[in-house]
Amino acid sequence: MAVIHEHYRPTTDDYPPGVYRVVGTPDPAALLRVTDADGRRASTGHLERVPRGDLEDCFEPATDPDAGIDPVRGVRNALQGLYWQVRKFL
């Protein structure tokens, strides 16, 4: 049984690739795609309604793509912020 905020990845071609977050239960479960096929965070708004049988047969548990610290992303965000601070005066 799926629980809200768990993450799953499809194991078959029946569903678009990526990581999905459970946003609704019980049957069918509502899964929101939160990453693209390469694992990059994406706000697609793509929602799949997945019957319990498909969830067990076509998906596997996945890690939360928002968990942990990504130092590269932090530096990139800081540099973009600095750029826009300078840009507003030019």
C-alpha cells in the first residue's frame, strides 16, 4: 500500500520514466512526476493514476530527489543570484 510522500520509479515502459511522489491514495494511487528520465528535478504537473496492482508490478521504491545537499546546485544558485543582483543595476 502506497503512503503519501513516498517515491517510486517505473520499471516498465507502461509509464513515462522519472521519479514519482505519491500525492493521493488509496486505489488508484495518484503519482506526481517530480524528475525527468535523467533524474533532474522537474515541475511537470504530470499526474498518473496507478491501480494498486500496477504500483506493485510496474514500480519500485526510489529515493527522494530533494533529500540531501547538492553543493554544485548551491554554488550555481548563489552565482545566479549574484548575477541578477548586478544585472538589475545595468
